[in-house]
Amino acid sequence: MAKITVNKDLASERAKCEFNVEELTNYLDGGRENTARRRRMEDKVLSVKELRDEIPEEYLSHKEKYENAIRKAVLFYKVQKSLDDPNQSDHERIRNSYRSTITSAIFKDNSPLTLHIVMFIPAIIGQGNDEQREYWLKRAKNMEIIGTYAQTELGHGTFLRGLETTATYDPATEEFVLHSPTLTAYKWWPGGLAHTANYCVVMAILYTKSKNCGIQPFIVQIRDEETHMPLPGIKLGEIGAKLGYNTVNNGFLGFDNHRIPRDRMLMRNAQVSKDGTFTAGANSKLTYGTMVYVRVLIVNNMANLLAKAVTIAIRYSAVRRQSKLKPEDPEPQILDYVTQQHKLFIGIATSHAYSRTALWLWDHYAKVTSELNAGKLDNLPELHSLACCLKVLSSVDAAVFVERSRLACGGHGYMLSSNLPQTYGLVTPASTFEGENTVLLLQVARSLVKAWQQMLNGRQLAPSMAYLADQKQLDRWDGSVNGIIRAFQKVARGKLAFSVANFEKYQKMGLSREDAWNKASVQLTAAAESHGRAIVVQVFKTETDRIASSLSPPLRKALDQLVELFTLYWALERLGDLLLYSPLSEVDVRDMQARYEELLEKIRPNAVGLVDGFDIRDEILNSALGAYDGRVYERLMEEALKSPLNAEPVNSSFHKYLKPFMQGKL
Amino acid sequence: MAKITVNKDLASERAKCEFNVEELTNYLDGGRENTARRRRMEDKVLSVKELRDEIPEEYLSHKEKYENAIRKAVLFYKVQKSLDDPNQSDHERIRNSYRSTITSAIFKDNSPLTLHIVMFIPAIIGQGNDEQREYWLKRAKNMEIIGTYAQTELGHGTFLRGLETTATYDPATEEFVLHSPTLTAYKWWPGGLAHTANYCVVMAILYTKSKNCGIQPFIVQIRDEETHMPLPGIKLGEIGAKLGYNTVNNGFLGFDNHRIPRDRMLMRNAQVSKDGTFTAGANSKLTYGTMVYVRVLIVNNMANLLAKAVTIAIRYSAVRRQSKLKPEDPEPQILDYVTQQHKLFIGIATSHAYSRTALWLWDHYAKVTSELNAGKLDNLPELHSLACCLKVLSSVDAAVFVERSRLACGGHGYMLSSNLPQTYGLVTPASTFEGENTVLLLQVARSLVKAWQQMLNGRQLAPSMAYLADQKQLDRWDGSVNGIIRAFQKVARGKLAFSVANFEKYQKMGLSREDAWNKASVQLTAAAESHGRAIVVQVFKTETDRIASSLSPPLRKALDQLVELFTLYWALERLGDLLLYSPLSEVDVRDMQARYEELLEKIRPNAVGLVDGFDIRDEILNSALGAYDGRVYERLMEEALKSPLNAEPVNSSFHKYLKPFMQGKL
């Protein structure tokens, strides 16, 4: 790297950091080798000049943005391909790349080829029989075809059984007839579907011998391989501009009695024979696996996006000077305001909490998957519930703390050159995609209520729910991290007991089970949320203790401070719950508040070191406010000057409209 | 209006509404005549075809968006001008137009001429002497010149004394020399400054006879009136793309020893004579008035934007059907889920709360202003504190509930055709502009701490703080709305007492007053927030009681339910505070929770009627999800088809990049 001049405030922050930043980076990456591998990959990708934009994306028209994204996507794919390590298994590759965010250096708004990799290929692997895998995977992995995955419809999302697209088997021609009976049956949302993909895995209700055989997957060609024209009987287009992800090319897809050969149904699980006989799959629960996998990725992604936002905000807060603390002193760094520390340090801790939790969940997932392959399904429901819960909490918290980071940068955070608004644009959809958050919380609540009843029947509970069986009240307040974790468990247990009681009360009052459930659902979701909080704090604490034991004392101390900050922050946020369900007193509240403020003070000198430790390169941060050198104002101006409006001193609209108007001639 | 076919679910919602929707609209508008006037204005503006966009703004490039905005801005100005009622005073006009949101039908992202009207002209009125008013107002009101207001600098925002731009008086030529000594001194942010305005009110530090005479206003020509070229010594441009407000044309401005005549200093308050003698203004507090005025407008604007978001989300929730409540029933309207009601009804209530509060504050402002003109300044500090406080709370709440409305629409809320993301883009900057929220809360805290000390000295407090003097604890929990309001006051008082105690404790521990203040600031801002909550609930209750007394019983009942919902919602949100500072018990908490759920049930049949009552026309809502007719899916598709990407079945990037790539030739 060329020598750079660093803003002097940032330099002095770095000088006073109490731990070794490189050690922190290695800890986050899971070892020195992983750090080195990640950096090599970043160097390689960033050395390709054609992958950089001369004019920032935000100045292009919607159509130009897409065309530019395709240009870069094919190039990016080739560079990535050249970096694949053939000696790594898929599992290793994914686990080792959890901190890789290089894609966002190339696409502020993601790539139109993402769904091909993340959904199309896995769907073939998961749902295709051996023959289908053999044929389609080869074509897909060679990029001879580009695919996507179409499940959601214009009128139907989380509730799978509501899908309307039909696939009716015609034994006369041995074909399926795909049809969209209504406008609401149109597929809507799949990335790459609009103008990029020529194949697509389509989820549709199978009808054979006049019987509804449930939702099944079909691989469907949608565009001609030579001309790229949509095939007859297929209506395709893009769904329009969005808050973010605009270069992903989300599309719609409608069928007008479109016929496909029988072998295009993916038949790993269920099958239809030539004469139309339907054979059901062995276990429908196996499809849970993919959903869980995607949700683990989301938790991890939330941690990475939050790390990005908080890196930008902390560095900016070290450079920005504003107002007066003392009349005789110069304007202080805004990072010296305790209110600013209160806004931002929790973001650092939260990113750590979810990246730890994501890895823990990933290992849990791997274990349950290998059990599944051995035919053991016992631990699947708990895993499913955990993944739902953690997807919800991580997406909610990341959205809140990314926005808080943006707002902590004042007006400048509103500028796209800060890259904070776009980061929010990538974080917030996680609250509604891959299972809408409230629906997921209600699923978690369902698993908790079930566990509650099992407990009453004296049965053993899954490990993450075992605390529900402990009926003993806490006899005194214990303000240690472990003590607060136990109090959080009491809160979750208390809220669950309360909502179960209400659920039962409503039934006794004459409501149906379903209406009673609905009526209690505000409290049930609150109980599920509390359960999730208890888990995240505990996993963060336990995993940090386990992995950080071999670290140097200064780093260990810094990490312990983050765990404690995270715990105290949530205890103070949930005072009402703790006052109701634990022996917390007013004096204890005062004490926690004072400890929280002391912690902010202790973390303050390490704040820049902590975000430097995330080791997010300037090209990935993409932010005038957050670059390593802290040249905030110079970069803001440099970015502004890239606006095409600044290429001309006078815009043509002056002559056309403004001047005649001012002269009273319009 | 032409006859329209309304979605049958929406039609049946309307049939079951228990009050007269038109009566609600008149109540919100402040009378039948105001409703009629507003509608006439809307009809007139919307009848101008050229003001509508053929291609939605979001598909244009940044530059095209600006050019299109200028085209419409001059036209819109003329139409508006033709609607001015010469018989109305400014005060009446503004008060009567508080529910007018027609601008947003024309500009999703606001107009580049807004600052001319909202800041440039008022600055001349407020700061110019009679001669200057006479000359400049005529030119400005005739639109012979277009101006803006430049205060904020690249490196300096809320803290006025930190500004760097200098205006040095040169008695030899009787000119001021304007200069930007550094990059951070560049003016940054003013709307219209980049390519639209040719004049500008500039705030700069005045130096005369080598003395710093503080920040003063100057009217500066920045572009040639004929050619629109920036004048020599002036650097101008736009600051770049933003999260929203992209058509507002925010700009930067730097001076290189640029000279202007002496009479360009606006001299209503301070003056500089020909020989350079400086005369200070009579009372610098008078400038508070304008800040308060702008903050009142913000509170009102937040209420209007929230009304828009919640109208969209409630109508969509009545049309959207998803999942199952009962196996045998069809998919229910999502509005039937209690969790959905919990997300949205508070948004309706909050919009009502802030539109009431804004009017109350406006009348308060008018009263204090007339006192000011009579030389009485006593009530100014309280007004200032109230305006700060209500600006903060309304901007925070509106942002939260607008986002909640968007997320309650699931994935479709992420689409720009919902207009929900853009609505958030207009709401969220209110948290940082016109006084950053945390800075304002600390100002409120300062006024509260001062009041606290006055109270200890036995002095009488301003009416909105009088409750601080009541030292009596509540002896039992009173769950009525008025009882909860009193409890909120106890919370505010308790939190203030606690933070004052800490502030003093830190000083006794040896910290300077300033460091102690900083260390206590997390709690001080929390106390200020609680004070604001107490005020909003009380004003909402009192003003609704006062004004709604003449309404029909069914509407009155519906409004009372909103007041109660708002009160209970915040009580449940602030349980920890209430448990600490009021005699609330666990049983009372259960009771409130049950009442809250019952209220949701009672409001449910009126939900669509309540948002219909906001009477926001489809052209203003600009939303495929929220239109009056509920043709949600048809409109989503119609909007999608407007994307220029959909004009061609195959995008050129296929031939250029994708095909060679898929054939392995790239």
C-alpha cells in the first residue's frame, strides 16, 4: 500500500489503542491464515481496474445501473472463479468466507448473478435427482445457463400453501402445463429474473390425475439460449425500482399454459411417472435445511453490514469536531460526547455478538445436517426455531444500529457518498425476506408454547429451552454478566408463562384456539423476542469466553468489555421486564446505569482500534466519512465533484425554463 | 370524480365504519370551509397535466431528475400563485394550509425552489432594514431573482459560533470581502444553491476594524442574472446524491476574497457604517423566533407524512390476504392479525397527536410573537424549549412509525411504487436538520435543570414545567388517561431529579461542571425525552377534549379511542419508568395490556375509515399499495411496466456481455 497521510486525530486515536489491532482481526477471521487468505482475495479482486466505476452508480439512470452491473458481474464472476481453492469443501469454503464482503466493493447494490449462485444451484442440488443434478449442475456451474429461483408470487409470500401457479400433468404428451390463473399468481421478486436469467426453478402446485399433490419444484427455461427472447407462453419483466438492491434485476414471471417435458420436475423427493402416478417424498421436513442455511447466512451478513456502518460512524466521530464542551477549549471530537458513545459503542458490540452467534449457529447447523443424513431428525425443530429467532433479532438490531450510526453522522450521513443509506438499504429487507419477522416470531412462540407443555408433562426440553424448566425465582439480584443472563431467562420464562395463561384464558372465555392465539399474539411475539435476547447474550458470553481464552490479556479485556456493554445495554433497555420478573431494585438500576457509563469511558480510547479491527478496506466501505485516512472533508468534496451535474457550470434547464420564468416570459 | 370500482374488501370496510368520515376530515382540516378550500386547490393543481410525470422520477438519472424538477417547479409556482387569496394574512394562510400536502403530488422528492420561499424571503423580512426589504422583497416575490439561505458549512452545523466564513469590511472601498479560509468553511447543504439560485443569504463572521463582530447575514449575488454563470471569486456546485430530497439541488459555495457593497449586509439588527463602525443589534434572542417557526412546521409536517404512510399501510392490509388463522377459512385480511393492528393503529393515533400538538404550538408561537413585538420576552425560553422538544419527539416517532408502516407491507413496501421508502426519505432528515436531535434534547435538559433550580429557590415555573414543583408521590395507580398523564409527569420529574443528582455527584467527585454535564448526558437526554412524552400526551388529550366536544358521539368516541390508545401504548413502552416512579403494580400492567388489546379490537372496524378521514388524494399518496380503490396488484403491475427496462424484451447487455460470457468467449 502506498504511504498515506492520516488525519491527526485518527492517528492519535490509533496511538492510544490498548490492544493489538491485528490480533483482533485474526480473532474475528478465525485465525491468521484466514486473514491472509481474505486479504489475498481482496487484493486480487481490487486489482482489476474494470471492476471500478468511474461515475458512481447513484448518478446513473435505473437502466444504466443494470447494464453497468451486468458488465461488472461477468467480470467479477471470472475473477472469483480463478480464486477458488479446489482443496476446500463447500462447507469449509463457506465457513471460511464468512467475513468476506468483497462483493460490496464492486456492487453497492448487489449483483444480478447472485441468485444463480445462492439459490438456483443449491435448489438443483437439494431437489434434483442424480440424473438431473448431473445434467443441470454442469451447465449451471459452467455458466452456460443462468438461473434463478421463483417461489414468491405477487399475491403470496410467506404462506407457501397459498401459491397459485399450477403445473398440471398431461400424460398424453408427457408434459407439465404451467399456468398463472390470475394476476396475483405471477411470480414476483426473484433476483435476476427480469432480464438476466434464462432458466428458473419454479415452485408450483402439482396437479396430476386431477389431484392436488402440493407444491413441487420445476426447472423451466424462460428465454431462448441464442436470442434471449422470452419463450412463447411466458411473460417476463422487471418489478421496478426499489429502496435498494436495484442492480439485482428482480423480475416477474407469468405462464400462459406453458408446456415443459416431464423430466423438468425436480424429482429428488416426490416423483410423477409417465402415466401420471404421483409418489410423495420421504420427508418434507428435509427442506427445512435450506431455509435454516439461508437464515444463518443472514445473521452473519447482518453482523458484517453493521460492522461497516459503525466503522464509518466511529471514524467520522473521531475526525468531526463540533460545539463546545468547555468555553476555553477547541471544539471537541464528537466521539468525546457520552451521548455519541451511547449511540455507537453498542453497534460494535452487537456486530461481535451476531458474528459469534452466526458461527455458533453454523456449527449447530452442520451437526444437525449430518444427523439428518444419518436419518436422525430429533434436533431439527430446535434448530429451526433458533434460526428463525436469530434471523429476526439480528435483522431488527442491525437495522436499528445501522440507522443510528447514520444519524450519528448528522446531515453528512444522509449523503450517498457516506454509503450509510445504501447500507441500510441492504440491511432492512432482511426483516421481511426469507420469512417475515412477525411470522417467524410466531413460529418461535409456537415452539416455545409446545416446549412449555412438554415441560408440564415432565419431558426434557431442547438445550436452548432447558431454562424454561427451572421454576425457581431468583432470590437476589446478581448484576454480573452471568447473573443478568439468568435474569433474562427469567424474563423470557415469565413472559411466556403470562402469554400462555392469556392464550388459555381467551379459550376459556369461548374463543376458538386460533382466535385465542391471535388475540394473545402481541404478547406471544414479545415472549419469543425475550427468548431470543436471552440466547444471544448467553451465546455471545459463552463463545467469547471459549474462543478468547488464548488471546493476549489486553484484547481479552477489550472483548469482555464488549460482552458486558451488550449485556448492560439490553438490561437497561428492558428495565420494565426485569423489574417485573427479577428481584431488580431501584438501587440496582442506578448501579447498572453507572456501570454502563463507566464502560463507555473505558471503551472510548479503544473505539477506533475496535473498528479498525474489523479490517474493512476503503474500497469495501465505499465511504467518504469512513475511510482509513480520515480525509473526510476532502473526500466529501471529491465525491461531490463526480456528480454529472457538476460537469457544467450552467445546467440547460436555466435557459429552457428558469430564465424565461424569471423574466416573466413563461 | 369518475366512478371507480373499489376492491370489495375495502368497500366492506367502509360500510362498517361507525362514524362519518367527512366529519373527521372537517375536524382535521379545522372546519368544512377549510376542507373545501384545500380540495379546490388540489383540484386546480392536479388539473395541470404538464405537472405529472410520464416516466416516474425513480427511473431517471440524477441529472434528468433535476432538469425535470425545474421544468415542473416554475409551472407549479405559477399555478400556486394564481391560487393565493389576497384577503388572507400570512398567519392565516399558513395556519389554514397546515394540511396541504399537494407539493408532494408533483415532487416526490421536493422542489428546488422551496428554499426561496421558506428561507430566503423570510430571512430578508426578518433581517433586512426597511430599505432592504423594499428593494429585495419586490425582486424576490416577483421571482426576478431566486435565492436560498446559506448557513451550514462543510465542517460546521448546529454550533453556529464555529462557522468559518468571514466577511471583512474594507472602508477604503466600502465593501465586505467574503472569504472561505479553508475547505471546511465551504457552505454545504442549502437547497437550490447548486444550479438554481442566483442570490443567497450568507451567514458569515463579520470583521470590521480588526474586530470579530459575530455572525451576520449578507445578501450575495452568486450567479450572473443573464448568463447564470457563477460570479468571479465564487465556487459553486452540488453536493451529490442523497437518501432523499434529490431534486432539491443542495449545493456548496466557497468564496475567494469576493467583494460585495456595504449595503448587502442585512442591517435590521446590527449595522456597519461607512467608516466601519459596528453597532450591535438590540436583542439577539429575537432570532429565536424564526427557529421556533420552522420547528412548528416540522412537527406538523411529521404528522402529515405519517398520515400518508399509515393510510397506505392500512388500506393495503385490508386488501392483502395471507396465511391462515383457521384451517377451514380463506386467507384472512392481514389487518385481522392483532400483531398487524399493533404495528399500525399507533401510527394513526400518533399522526393525530402531532397534528393537534403542532396547532397548539402554533397558537402558542403566535401569542409569544405578539408579546415579543410588545417588548415582552418572558415566555420565549419556554416556547423555545417546547419547540425543541416537540421537534425531536415528532421526528423520532414519525421515522419509527413510517418505517413500521413500510415493513408492515412486507416486501411490497420495499418497492418505490409503494412510495413508502420515499416517505421515510422525507421524514428521517428531520432528526438531524434544524438542530440535531441530541443537541436539542440537551438544550431542553438545560432548561429543565434551570427550572429545577428555580423550583428549589421557590420561584414559579413556566406552565409546561409547573408539574415539576409537585413533590407529592402518587399514592395509588390510576389507570385512566388523566391518571397515566400524571404518572408520566412523575416519571419525567423522577428522571430529572435523578440526573440532576448525578450531575451534582460528578461535580463533587471533582469533575468540572462541563465534564459532569457530559457524563450525565445520557440520563439528561432521557429526562428531556420523558418531559416531552408527558407534554404530548397531555396536549393531545386536552386539545382533543376541547375541540371534539361539539362533534357527533360516534366520531368523538373514535377520537377518544385514539387518545387512549396513544396513552396506553406509551405506558406499555415505558413500563420500566412507570414501575420505578409510580405505584404501578404487576396486576396493573396486566390490566393495561388487556385494555390495550381490547382497544385494538374496538378500533379495528374503523381503521379504514380513520385513514380515509385523512383525505389524502391518490395523486398525493402516489402509492400502488395505498390508492383509494384498493387495486393493489393491478397497480403494482402497471407501475412495473413503466420501467424503461421493460420497454425492450432483451436488454443490450445480453449481446454485449452476457452471451459471450455464457458461451465462454469472454
